[in-house]
Amino acid sequence: MHRSFSYRASMAIRAFSRSKFQFFASLLVRDLVIPIKESPKLVKSPHPISEIDWIKPIFDFRRYHDGRPRGSLWRGKKLLGKEALFVILGLKRFKDDEEKLDKFIKSHVLRLLKMDLVSVLNELERQEEVALAIKIFRVIQKQDWYKPDVYLYKDLIIELAKNKKMDDAMQLWESMRKEDLFPDSQTYTEVIRGFLRCGSPADAMNIYEDMKKSPDPPEELPFRILLKGLLPHPLLRSRVKQDFEEMFPERHVYDPPEEIFGVR
């Protein structure tokens, strides 16, 4: 009887000591190795509770990793369904083969639900896959549930402008205007900035003239973007400056010395 109990105890100690709970396993082993023949006296622990450093964690969780990616990419993926993720991967796989891409869109994209389609569009914009985003946007426009929405246009146009794809941005711009939609101040700002970045001040001025026709009151930022970008073009800048002073009489425009920017 005594031998059988000792054997079972040793087997339990061996199994438990191999587990991940090394701290508790060590306590169990320490207590069980006390000879059974000894009287059950209280054994003073070498680590009394008062001496334990409670600041240090018992388990070091940094040793373990569940394999999931960290950061904004993972947070974004959690908001996507399996179908949407599959479609995004497929679109990126076939983006360089127009024929396969069109087949994939017909076989998989067209069967997505409304929320999945919009999620795919937003994720492609976030990844700056603007060419694919345009294709998904065109698919959305053909759906029965589609209604003109300035915010669907806004995000895509801004991403195109940031990537210096101004021709594509202007195609969407014209489509938006045909649907009687006016962009907001942020969209005007980014498109103006995009044209100035590409060295097209005349196109930037065309967007500026469109902005003045907007039913929404103008904001200060697009004016200041233009005033800075038009420093090498004093005639155009003078025109914008005059409008700015009329609309914002309490604001001031800083005119840098001509010799700094080479303005003649």
C-alpha cells in the first residue's frame, strides 16, 4: 500500500513538473518530497508571503505569442469578413492580369453583400491599391442599392491625389459633379495640393474656381495651400490673395521676401 502510493505520487510529480505551471509545480514538488514517515509538522516556506515581490509578475507572458499579427493591420482585418478578405487577396493576386481580374470580379466580387463590398473598397484604399479600388467603386455604382454618396467619392479621390494619379482623380471628380455632389473642404484641399505637387498650377486654379461655387462656406486651409504653392506664380497668387482677404478680413497673409523664393 505504501509502495503503491509512493509510485503514484512520483508519477504525479513528474507529470505536473512538465506542465507550463512551473511555479506551482515547484511548490508541489517541494512539499511532496517530505518523507511520509515524518510527522505532519508545519514546514516554514523559504519564501513567505511577506517577502514575495508582488511587483514582478509570476508568469512571464512575453515568452508566449499566439501567432496573430499586431498593430493596425490586424485591427483592420478583424473588421472584414472571410469573403471580403478572400476577395481582397484575389484582386491583388490578379491585378496585373486584366483578363483573370475581370473573371475574378464576375465570379466573386459581384456576389458580395453591400457591407462586404464597401469594406473591400475601404481596405483597398487603406492599402493604397487605388487602381483596384476604382474597379470596386465602379462595381458599387452598378448595384441596385447604390445611391450617390459624396463620402464614397471623397476617400477615393483623396487617395488618388496623394498618389499623384490626377487623371483618375479628375475622372471621378467629373462623375461626382454629374451626380450633383460637391466635395467638402478636405477634398478640395487635397486635390489642389495634388495638382501643385505635380506642377499643374492651372489645374489647381480650376479646382479653386469650382470650390468658390460650392454651397458650403469656404475654409481657410485650401486658400493657404494655394497661396504657398503659387509663390512662383505671382499673378495667380495675387488673385487668390485678394479673394482670401475679402472672405477672411481678420486673417493675414504672410508674404515672404522675394529674394528667398526667387519671385520676380
